Amino acid sequence: MQKITILKDAIQKPEVSDNTTIITFDKLKSWIKQGKIIKHLFGYQEAEILTYHLPIIPKPFQTALLLKLLSRKACHFKDEQGSRCAITIRFLSQLFWQLIKDYRRKPKLIQKVHCEVEDLIKQSTGKPQSSYRIDLLTTPVYLRTDLWFGVRSGGSVGHIAGVLNNLDEFADKPVFLTTDTIPTVRTGIETHVILPDNSYWNFKEMPSFQFNEIFGQNARKLLNNKKLSFIYQRYSINNYSGVKLSTHYRVPFVLEYNGSEIWINRNWGKPLKYEFLSERIELLNLKAADVVVVVSQPMKDELVVRGIGADKILVNPNGVDPNKYFPNVDGSKILKQYNLNRKTTVGFIGTFGRWHGAEVLAEAFGRLLHEFPEYTDQVQLFMIGDGETMSQVKKSLQKYNIADACKLTGLVPQEEGPCYLAVCDILVSPHVPNPDGTPFFGSPTKLFEYMAMGKGIVASDLDQIGEVLKHGKTAWMVKPGDPESLMYGLKSMIDDNDLRQRLGNAARQEVIAKYTWKEHTRKIIEKLKERCEH
């Protein structure tokens, strides 16, 4: 091959050619872990990384050095704003000195953040019900402070747009301060992108600590002298910008809490290096918030055990826009694109996280075709998305030799999701229990999207999923994490078209009555009014 292109948080995909190898950054990391990188050294005439924004490439010195070792000639970083940086000896030297400088500054930054957080915790300890007066005729501000970029699909995208697009039904038009644009947010909403600088990207957790100061300074400049009604923040690891801004503007603070990143790293990743400080920041946000919005009862129970007042916690399941997800969405383009020509299509959409159970579905589908070969030419699996467990999915497809009965789309933009779901006859939510035995705290957005599509649903009977859906009434429920149970659930739905239609119709009626994003947003505002003087 003449060229290798490595994609890191890139939205725009380069054109495929015979002379170019295109891989993801995660694939590059797997080459390194498996020792396969050795056979690629100096194997390309040209090497490049295509990223969202040049200053925020993780581990820039090591990455640039590796890129240099992959290419015999030219290599460079390139971003989607058109910036390009050749990797020369001089550039490598600059990156090396940045690494040394940041390493020396790390202790000072950690100490600074620690002191600030402890002071803010003291101020919020014993804080009574908010005494701030709320004026819903003034501007609400929504903060998205996650340091991941180029995300165009998944539950977070649906949730952010769901709340933002409905806020002005109950308050003034919001201002959206974010680290990245969200394509499904209405174009009329005032949006400002605030990006981190190039500091500390050689050290995994450090940029998130540093970003508090950068985000806060830019937010105050952008908001200037606006009259605000409240600050709403979707919590992200190590960020307390919402606490500081609500204090500065003397307005209520609403925290959307989707689970502990610390717990997720312990159970589905590696423990954080600065776990204690991350825990203190998480606690600060929870204590300082006037309202904490969680998506499930297990999440509320966890917070109450941690000492957060039950009266300020709103359990508010995720939702859907039923005007975008509905039974008559046109999927004809997708049918042709993927040649979905079998009688029954079993569908799944997601980012293939460890809790999504995509690998359980692949195993169940493999067993179905193995034990009931009469389905082989009649049923196909349509898996929409990509992510961490995709390799396990592919192993199951290979084990049962059923790759031709399964279509894998890769990630698709959130706004195209309804068209993909429209081609399915059965939709599956195969979520798995938490590995440590704690209650499943999620509220899968796919669940409500499936319901709105009016399709037959097969789902894990797992905490909130089993509360929203009722077996034999709105879905067919199966034992979580059990491929055998899921296989027979699929068989029941495949064999009975009338059952699929009855359950699908009932599920859509249920979601319209209880689980729209408009209703979700209304509950937030009502809770805020209850908690604050107005």
C-alpha cells in the first residue's frame, strides 16, 4: 500500500482507493497491543491521521512518533477544519518539550483543582432548597462538556437534542454551550462551540481537569450580560463548570447525571489514576445541584445511599420524538442499499457498548439458524452501529458460519436511524446485567425509539426495561444475558406476525402517552419550579 489514513474522531470519511489503507485509531491501538504493528513499520509511502481538531490529538508525541515510523516518506496530522501539520524532526521536538512542560505542571494543576473543589464542596454542604428566584422568561443555558468529538449517533446524541429541542416549550429559547455540534439539535438554537487547548493531551485524565478553567472563561464571555433562568449540565467526568457558572450568575443548577464514570471505569475499563479527585468532583456536582435528573430508580437509590437528598432527585426515563420515529417511515433506500431480501428482518441499533448485549444477540441468532435450519433463507439479522463488542459479534457470526445472513452497517448518523429501523420486522434490546451484580441503571434510548416505530420488540427483562415494557402486552421479554432465552424469544416473534403487530401497536401507544422528549422536558421544568422560588 502507498498510504495509510488513521481516523480519530473524524466525521468526514476519506475516499476509498486501492492505494490507501483506512483504519480507525482503535484499530491502530489493537495492532500495538497484539504486536502486529511491527510488520507495518516503514510499510507505507505516506501516513496521516485525520482528526476532528489538531490540538486535541491524544498522546500527540507518541502518536506523531509512531506515524513517522509507519511511513518511509511524508507523514502528517490533518483535521476537518482544513489544518495540516507535517511531522518533522522540528515538530517532534516541539511536542516533546510540550510533554515535558505539562509533566512538570501536573502536580500544580491537580493541587489547584483539589483546593477549588474542596472549597466549593464546603459551600454546598448543607445547602437548603434553592433560594434563587427562577424566571422562565429569561435564557436557560445547556452545557455539554464531554471531551469526545465527532459523535453523531447514540443515546447521548438523542438525549441532548431531545431536551434542547423542547426547552422553549416551557421556558425561553436556550443557549447551547458545547464542545461539539450535535446535528439533531434544531438550527434555530443559539450554539457556541468551546474547545480545549493543546495542554496535557499526553496525559489521559489531565485535559478534563484543565478544561474547567477554559470552559468557564469562554462561557462567561459568551453569556456576557444575558439574564439567565438556570444552568443545565449533562455531567461529564471531572467537570464542575455548571456549579461555578450557576454560582456566578446566581441561578439554579440542574445536573443531568447518567451514572458514575468512576464506576464505569472500574467495571468496564481501567480505574482512574486520580479516582479520589474525580469522586470529589462528582460529589460536588451532586451536592451543589438544585435538581438532579436521573433516568432510572436504581440510579436514584444509589445517590440517596451516597447522601444526596431524595427530594431533589427526579427519576425521568429517556424518551423519543414520535414525529421522527413512526411506523410509516420510508426505508426503501436502505432495503436496496443492503439488499435486505429475506422474509423477516431482525434489527438492532446501538454503539455496541459492553452493556448493550450485541454479542448476546449475535450468539442467539447463530443458535437460531443452527437449531432451526428452516429459517436460514427466511430470516436475516440487521445490526446498525459499531463499537467495543463488534469483534465478539463477528466471532459469533464466524462460529456459526452465518455472515451472509447478517448485515453490519457500521455507525450511521442519528438522524438516519428511523430509516434503518423502518426496514426491520423485529427490534431487539438485548441488554445485559451489570458485572458486579448491582441493579442495571440504564434507560436505553433505543427502547423508546423501537416503541415509537410500532415494531415487534424482544427485550431483556432487566430493571427499567422490564418496567417500561410488559411481556405479552408491549413486547416479548427474555432472560438478560441468556442467548438461549433470546433465541426462543426471537423464534416466537418470527413465527407470529399478528403477535408482532399487536405488541408493536400497543408499544407505540404507550410511548406516546408517557415517554416523549417533550414530556421528559416538562417534568424537568416542573421539578425545577417545585424546588425554586418563582
